Amino acid sequence: MNYKNSSYKKVPDKNCHQSVLQLNQTDERYQYVYYCYSSEAVRNIDYLMVEQGFVDNSYELMKRAAQALLDFVNRKYSKIEHITIICGAGNNAGDGYALARLVKLQDREPQIKVHLISIIDPEKLSGDAHQAYLDWLECGGTIESMEEAHFPATDLIVDALIGTGLNRALEDEWYDAVAAINASPKPVLAVDIPSGLDADTGASYGIAIHATHTLTFIGQKMGMYTAQARYYCGKINFASLGVADTLYQQIDHSAILMEWNNIAPKLPCRSPVSHKGDHGHLLLIGGNYGMAGACRIAGEAALRTGCGLVSIATRKENANAITSARPELMVHGVESADDLEPLLAKATAIAIGPGLGTDQWGVALLDKIIRFIKQQYNSGEHKISCVFDADALNIMAQHNLVIQSQDVIYTPHFGEASRLLKHNSEHPTADTNRFEMISNLKEKYHGTFVLKGAGTLVNVEDDIAICPYGNEGMASAGMGDCLTGIIGALLAQKLAITDAVQLGVCLHAKAGDLVALEGKNGMLVSDLFPKIRQLMNSYG
């Protein structure tokens, strides 16, 4: 999407916690901006700030970053007495030197002790970073080596090692410095981005700073909310450094952050005189031998998301088990694809894949749905949207099936996505670019993709949206089936595909975060059901 054609939104600062999102209003200096940028785009904004006269020079921006860091330290760590700032190279190091100077000169009792450590010869610094180094010396500052670091005596460690330019593995003294910081139990504040992370993909090249907080500047980095960055960034805070709105409008963003409070008002509302037929009829197809639980989970998730009617087409052997566990589900035993005909006639949305299996039964049912979708497309009839998940995706990959319909939503995890794209790797690596992966999926298959995982990605029209919610407790059986049921239910209630997908992904992840408040270990997918219902009733 071209940024010039989009509406730019800013709200008072909110802090994003990577495992349980907490949105708290704080000082207006920090603003949570819902657009994310590549590292190159942020450098362009930095350049335009000087070029168009919003600041006198780039060093002014560095001093603003240092002031934002000082304000953050005074706000979040108001009682500390000793701070250790570890500087490397480039402007990230310059931010560290400038922060050290402000801490040393601020009028505060007791004064914070500053230990500044450099892992390179600071005389090799250039430009603004070298000026910040000279200003630190001018105010009486001293520089120590990593060998002199004494982390047990400090209250806070500041990571000003590398910044956003990294695209390779750390080695030698850089690796050792990151390892030493991570070995310390003291809280760590990362400057702009934790050192060792790729700002554009969120990948770690073997080792990266495990930050308690990250204060990022000018623009949110697109990689910070997905992949391994979800582990390393801690709580993310943002400082715009006074960038003018007109500059943001001149630079294309690379992704957007989905925000529950912006999305939730689109939840379906009920009329006091409505009946069950007014709230959609979802047809769920799956549950091969031994996999009845998958479609039963998806079915209850759909009911908890407000779907009026949910039918399940499954192996007839599963009917008693599913209805005894959740009698509100209408279960139909299907032996052949033709058995789907009367069920399709009643459905307002379809979801296929949970527990489907890849044998002839599963292949035949998927083939029936694909033919149904194509028939709708060719006839110009009212189109029923579908969700393809799990084994429906595996069958597509095995048989090289491409539908190219805009009415299909695909919800692969990384392994399924890799199979769809014929990649060799079933697991993400340091070189994995999830943004590139979802773009390739969209180009090949059309439709809407939900690339599940830490920091789930969704292609929304010409944009990529990132879900900042969810947590590691959700890495358990049935979570994907639950998401399928949620999205299917929203489609059945006649929400637009874009709204249904974003709402579904955030609703699912937010429910997991509410459960995580009681503990992440041992989280079951069924623990989410009451929270889904709670969130469904939180608006309207």
C-alpha cells in the first residue's frame, strides 16, 4: 500500500508487551504508531527530517533519542542508582554516549553512577557517533572495556551495541558482549532494537540481546513483532522523536500492527428480535478416523464466537463422541463427497481441514469444496467464503492444487506454508523472511493468508498486518483448529473477509493472553472458550 493514500493514525503512547499485551496511557512523548517500516525506510525518514529542515542536523536527532531514553529510564527505573551503558559502533553507540552524558549531567539526588563500556576503540567512530563520544569526554566521562564490566553492581544495562543495520551472525567480541549481557540477571534496555536481531525479519543470527524493554525510534521496525524478535524485544515502547506527520506520509510503510481497540468495534452485533438463523450457519468439514477432536474444537470455537448454527461433516463414527461432548453442534456422518450437497445448500460459510486427513476420503471432500467454489465463481452466484486449514492445505500441496479465488482464507503454520511453496525447510531459520513468505503465498494462490506463529501475519488487501498478541502458552494441540472455527464463525455472520480475518486472529490471540494471566504452562485450547465469549461481549 502507498502510504500517501492511507490514513495515518497516532494515539497516546501505549506499551506493547510481547507475551501479554498491555495498553497503558503514558507520557505523550511516546506514541504507539500502528505502521511498521523497514530499516531502510526509517533511515529515509531520518534523512528527510534534516533535508526538509525539521531539525538543524542529524546530531539533533541523536540528542532527541538520548533524551527519550533518559525520560524512559527516569519513568520506568526511577529508583536506580547505577547504570551501565555498553556501546559498539555506529549511531546506536552514539545514542549510548549521548544518553550517558545526559544521565551524568542531570540534576538529581542521588546522582546515578554511569559506567560506559565500549567494545571497540571509540576513536574509530565517525560522524554523529564520534561527536557524541567527544561530548561524553568533555563532560568528564570515562570509558571502560568489557573486561572491566561489573554487572552485579549495576541496576540497569543499556544495549547500544549495534542497532538496525545487522544482517549477519555476531562474532568475536560482539558475540562475547551479547553473551555477557544475557548472562546477567539485571534488566536490559535495548536502544532502538536488541543487538543481534534483523530489524526487517525479526530473525536472530545465533545470538541476540534478550531485552527487558526496547525503546525504538522514528518508526516501528517491521521485524520487531514477529519471529524470534517476540522473544528478544521484551516490552516495546516507541518514541517518534518529533517526526512530522507529513514525513510519514512521504514514506511507504511495510506492515501494520493490528490493534484490538481499533478492530473490536467491528464485532457482529445482535438485534433483540433476532433468531439463530440470523447469525450464520457454518459448515465445518473434517474429523477423519482418530481426529474427531479437531472439528469438535473448531465447532465449539465457532459457537463461542456467536455463530447461530454449526454443522459438522465428519466420519459417522465420530458423531456420538462429538454430540455427547457438545450437543449444540449438529453432526452429520458423511461417507462420500455427494453427502455434502444438502449441507452446502444451508451454509453461509465453510471451513475445511481440521482433522481432515490426506487419504482418499479427505481428498474427495476437498475436491468437492473446490468444485463448489469454482462453480460459484463461474456462475456469478452469491459467493460463500471458505477457510482452508491443516490437511486441506497439505492436500493442496501434495496435489499442486491452486484455486486462485479471492473468497478463500488459508491459515497455514510455517510447515504448511513451506509445503505450499515447495520449500525444503519445514522450520524457520535465521534466513527466514516471513513477510516474503506470505507475499509469495498471496501471489501464487490469491485469497487471504494467515501465516500463523509468533507474531501471526495476515495479508490485508495490499498490506501485511501483524498480530502483536498471543503467547508461548498457546503452543499446544488444537489452537489452530480453534482459530479456524473463530474465523469461520465471523464469515458465517457476514463479516467482510478482511474484517473476519483480522478480528479472528486478534480474538484468538487475545483470548490466549487472558488465559496466560493465570499461567502459560499447561494451557489447553478449551481454556480459551470462556475468554472468547468474554471478548465477544466486550463491545456493542
